[in-house]
Amino acid sequence: MSLEDDTMKSKEKVWRGIEKMNLEKMKRRQQLAKLSFETKITILVRLQSIASEINKASGRKCRQVWEISEYHDN
């Protein structure tokens, strides 16, 4: 087997991996699009809380987490 054959097989393997990743990414986006507005806001507020904690721990300026009582877990 030549170096060119190995290189072609490696490239094909990489492209198959990229295609699979893009397909899974598309499926995930479709799942997220089907979520209710309330669920999306809950996720958003949770991500804000996580980002705020990371920023605090690293000494960076924190943005305020939305104060939406029915969505906020604190």
C-alpha cells in the first residue's frame, strides 16, 4: 500500500467523521427548535448562571443573570 493510498483513506475517514458530526449537529438543532419557549428560557438562564460562576472564579467581570423567578433555580 502506498503513501497516497494511506493519505486518501485518512482523508475519506475524516470526511465521513465530519459528515456524521454535521448530521448529529442538525438533529440536535431540530430537537432544540421543538422545545417550548419556556424550556428555552430556562436553558438560557441556566447557561447565564454557569457563565457567571466561571467569570467570578476567574476574576472577570460578570454580566447579570436574568431574574426570572419561575425559571431561576436559586
